[in-house]
Amino acid sequence: MGIETCVGLRQQAAPDAAIVATAMEAMVAEAVLAERAGFHSIRVPDRHGRTDCYFPGSLQLLSLLARETSRVAIGAFALPTTLYSPMLVAEQCAVIDNLSRGRLFMAWSRGKDYWSFFGVSEDRLLRRFIETLEVLETSLRGERFSHHGEFYDVDDALLTPRSYQTPRFPFWGGGNVPASIARCARYAEAWGCNDSPFTPEQWDEHAGAYREAAEVHGKRPFIVLMRNGWVAASKEQAVAEFGTEQVAQIQAKIAGGRARANLPFQSASAVTVDAVAEHLVIGTAADCIERLEYYEEELGVDYVTMRFRLPDGRPFEAVRDQIERFGDEVVAHFHRRPNTAPDHPAIPSGARW
């Protein structure tokens, strides 16, 4: 399950301390409840400089969840590695992995939206991203090393403590174009896609690029899909309660120029409730199960992460009810099948249940 760390409207007035503290507690409570409801993992985003985001750093929230949960896998979607020293990231991740007894996984990204916020030069950012991953990979081996590259110099360094998992915790990649998707197979154990709608043709192109690259690198593909969703007594009720929020979010992205170029909508006016519903896990429990099985059987998806609260969407109380209901009516169905958690390097060793 994905924990949404934004509350309220983008560019809203800065909330007062009491509201922030209450929201932070509610986010942790969502994760604890999701574990109790049977979800296999908790994923949190990494956002900065936004008045609607109350947990700007994913490592902050993951540190709390490492202590507040005992069974679920925990990880980011995704941490923008170019914003931080790779040694600092490696050190904090190793602590989280130890606190959670080997339940950490991390998805990495370049962090385009926050370069100016952190004063990061936009020159050669792809190379910076790749070098960051090289330093992370080397440091997590637990051996003393030095690195002298274009962006980072590390002299006689030893990461301690090392990560709980050996040789390291799983890396997940991301990307929305074939080149970045294929790159995931080189440095990560999984390709994770976000909640954006896609056409069948786009899916075939992107999944195909990843699978081909995984074969080249001698890896077993593992595809993670994020979807937004809502379960209710009827599909009409679920769409009425949740579908309009998804429409508003996509329309806002298109209007603000933040939408993917290959989004299957030509304009904001084309984003309707009916059109968006095709890209959600929404409806009755049977509807949701059918959609999840479609992703698995027809699209070859290995793992799905669900999100029930959008940045300016449902209140915490409604989401807590939804987590419990989705767990009881949908997640439980998949737990009745054998081998619920895939035996794959993308799954943290402490969460293979």
C-alpha cells in the first residue's frame, strides 16, 4: 500500500503545527492498520518544498515505520538520489534496514522536480544519478572503499552498520519512457511504474523494453504497478466516492504541464470519470479482484501497490475504513492462494511471507 504524504491543496497556506502533527500521526496509523489488514508492503513518497506535504523526506517516515511495524516490507517510491550525498543515503537506509530486521527496499529516481530546491546543477543529471547508484552499490557491500568520480569523492570510507540484508536490500527502479525503463534492469531488481493511466500499446512497449533489458543483464523481470482504488457496495458508489478525485488530479497535472507526454488523454476535457475508471482498481470486491487478476494474467504484472488517498482527496477517517475493507474483501482473497509473496530478489528477505 502507498502512504500519501500530501494533505490538502497544492500551494495552500502553510498549516499550523497542530494540523501537521496530527496528520503525521495519521500517516503512521495508516501504515500500522495496513499491516494489520494484510497488505504486504508500505511505500512512501519523497517530496519537498510543498505546503501540502507533511513528511517531505521518505527516510524520515520509513524510520518510524521500521519501529511501528513488524511484518510488512517498507520502502520509497521513489527517493531522488541526486539530491543527497549517496553515503548519507546509504547510511540512513542501512539503519532502517536494521531497525526493520531486513524489510527495506528502495526505489530510486533522479528527482527532477527538486533540483532547484536543493541547489543541484541540472548539468549531466543522468550521469550524476548513475554515479550515485554506483556509490550506493559499492558502499553497501560493507567493505572499506574509495571512489573518485565526476560528482563524488569518497576516501577510505566504511559504511557501518552495514545493511541487515546481504549483500544489500533490494533496489527498485522507475521510469516512464523506454530508455529509463530499460535502465532499471541494469541497476535494480524491479521496474516500478507509477499510477498514471496507459494504453495497451504503451504498456506493451514499456514492459517489453524492461523484459528485454532484464534478459540482457541476466535478471528475472519483476514488474511493480501502482494503482489508485476504492472498494464499495457497487461500482457506481465507488466511482462516485473516489473517481472524481482522480479526474481532478489528472486534469490539474495536464493544466500545470506536469502530466506525462504519453498520457492517453489529449486534453483535460477528455479526462472523465468513465475514462479514468478504466485505470483504477475500483468497484465491488469482485470488481477489484477481477482487475488485479487482469494485471497479473494479461499484463504480466508481478506486484501491485494500492493507494487510497490522493493529495487533496479523502480524509484520513474514510481512508482508514477503506484500508480495512480492502484488506478484508480483496487482499484476503489473494492470501488464500499459495505463495502469496513472490520468491524474488526484489522482495526484502525479512518480508517473504
